[in-house]
Amino acid sequence: MSYASEKRRLELKHQAAEASARLDAARQRVETKHPKDWAYRLRDRERAGEKLTEPLRKMWRQALGED
């Protein structure tokens, strides 16, 4: 195997490892402990005194069955 082809093979292997790491990081950001975590967070924000828009209030209440 020539030096150039070996160098290219190692570059591709490195790129694949970087892509895999980025994909794993993206998955961790997307995955949640519970599918309705977003609704619980909105509910907690509202209960803490934050003013949410009417559509947000309706969405979290409907998702958690508190409508």
C-alpha cells in the first residue's frame, strides 16, 4: 500500500470517528428521560412564575392531562 493511500485511509477512518462522535452527541441531546419532559419543564416554568403564551399553556396542559 502506498504512503498516499495509507494516509487517505487513516484520514477517512478519523473522519468516520468524528462523525460518529457528533452523532452520539446529537442523540444524547435529543433523547430524554421521558417523552413528555418538554411539558413538565413548561409546567415547572409556569409554576415558578414565568408567563407563558396561551398556546404553550394549552399544549403542556393537554399533554399532561391537566386541561
